Amino acid sequence: MCRKENSTVINKNIIALGFVSFFTDMASSMVTSILPLFIVYTLHEGVDKLGFIVAIATFISYAFRVLFGYLSDRYQVVKPFVVTGYFISAVTKPLLYVSGSWQSVAAFRGVERVGKAVRSATKDSLISAYSDGKSGKTFGFHKTMDIAGELTGSLIVFGLLFYLGEGEALFRNIFAFTIIPGLIAVVIVLFFVKDAPYKTKTNEFDLKKDYGILPLLFVYFGFIFFMFNDSFFLIKAKEAGIATAYIPLLVVLLNLTQTLLSYFLGVKIDEIGAKKILTLSFVFGLLATASLYYDLIVMGFVFLGVFIVGSLNALRAYISDHAHNKGTVYGILYGGVALFAALGALVTGLIWKHFDAQSAILFSLSGMSLVFIVYLILLVKKEKRV
């Protein structure tokens, strides 16, 4: 009886990591809610430059995600990487205060993304170590805390813009004040989270045992390449006539959608399987982009939220349940997302700049539809072999 009760309780280390993500993503959302507007309308850089910044920031972190995932498996080092990653992110976000060009923004975002790269795979390995066989539920809870932090950060930005009005000085002060939640997160992970309880002493790296997972990841990478980055969603909202002060509310809506669904979808992953939730998520990704084409901005942000939380929870749980080298495979997941999202943002920004937003959306929809069809074919073939 006692064992059964314990199996339903979220481990205290997972709860602590949830609060770490809450404060970190509060700071991140305070930045991302206004950064596209800061770049395009304050620094007067084009949408193509926004694409470059997104591409550079995500691409820089690519090698580090895979590297630190591998090092974590190889040398069984987890918490030190997690702490270091959160510290780098905490101290680099406020540096956007002094940005005066798109190049400086790209540099600061790049360094901040290195911090995320150092911690991403190792953090998920740590969560997996304390999941007690309930990976969907555990990652669902963690994602809920993650997105709740983003929701809070977006609400803070909305309140400041609504009552103080938009302006360069306010944008820069918001960047500076992200140091506070960032450092709170570092303190929590440093003093309230235990290192992973490794049960094996082997440090042999053998990716062959995880080859079966890679096709699913590469399908996801293809979909991410064509999927609109949320920065482009924000610029599309501005072009559709939504006032700057209210744009953070769209980020609130995006995060609220994820917060409300994350734990529920995590439980469903445990019940019906990660691949079914991933399939459903792809459908919502297509609907999100299609909504932008018809200027259904609010609906687009809701659908985008479902896609993000459903797909990431499904893949994180699937890796937790099936991967042998968990840190390495998580590194491949995040590294692949970083690389393909970077390339996709670069292409999307150029199409938008030299043609128009509708052309970029049609390019996105066409590519995602093709990837989704390939995914369904692979899924059917695998089901027939079983």
C-alpha cells in the first residue's frame, strides 16, 4: 500500500527542478515577449535580421547540446552541468540592456543559448533519473512549471507595457531586471536538487543501442525546419494590427495553453503512447501556421501551444523510456531542434523579406505537410512489421 502511494507522488527533486525552470523561464519570457519588437521596431532592423538572430542564437548551441549530453553519459556528470548552464543564462540575459545593433543582440543571445545547451540534455537526464517509471507524468509536471514561468513573465511584461507605455528605455530595463529570477533559479538548483543517482558504473558510449530512435527524431527535425518560430508569430501579429502593448498577451495565451495541457498530455502519453500524442501535435502545428495565413492570430497561438507542449513532452518521455544513452539522445534531440530551427528561421526570414509574409507561410505549410505525410507512411510501415 505504501509503495503504491509513493509511486503517485512527484519526487521532491523534480518539484525543485520545476521551480528552477519556473524562474528561469519567467526571465526568458520577459525577454522573448519583446525582443522581436525591440529588434525590428526599436533598433530598426529588418525581419531578415530577426531571422539571422534566431538562426545564430540557436545554431551556436547545436554542438554544445550534443557534446554535454555525451559528456554526461561518458563521465556520469549531471548536476554540475545543470548548475553551470542555468548560471550562464542568468547572467547573460541582462546584458541585452546594452545592445545597440542586431549583431550585439545575436552575440548575447548566442552566449545565453550556450547556457541552455549545457543544461538541456543533462537536466532531462536528471528528471528521467527521478521519474520512477512515470516519465510522461513527470515530464508533464516539469513542463507545466516551465510554461507557468513563461506565463508569469509575459504577464509582467504586459503589465509594464500597459501602465508605463512602450519605449526603448522600458525594453532595456526589462532586460536588466531578468537577473533577479535568473539568480533565484541558480540558488534553487544549487542547494535543493540532488545529483542523479547513477546505478551503473559503465562509461562506455554505444549509440548503436539507440539507432532505432533516430528516425523519429529526424522526422521531428524536418517538421521543425518548416515550422514558424514564435518570433515570427509575434511579428505577424503586429502586422495584423495588434497593438504592441497587447502582443505580450498572445505570449500569455501561448503559455497558458501549454500550462493547462502539459500535465494532462503527460498522463495521456503514459496511457496511450508517445507516438499518438506526437501525431496529434503535428496536426496542431499545421493548424497553427494555417491560422496565420488567414490572420486568425489568437487561434494560431493556441494551436502553436498545443504543438509545442505535446510534441516535446512526447519525445522527452519516449527517450526516457527507450534510450540507452539518455543524455546523448537528449543532446541529439535539442541539438537537432537548434540546428533545424536555426536554418528554418534563416530561410523563413529571407522569404518574408524578399517576398512577403504570405509566401513564407505557404512555404512553411507545404514543407510541414510533406514531412507529415512521410511520418505517417513510416508509422504505417512500422505498424505492419509489428
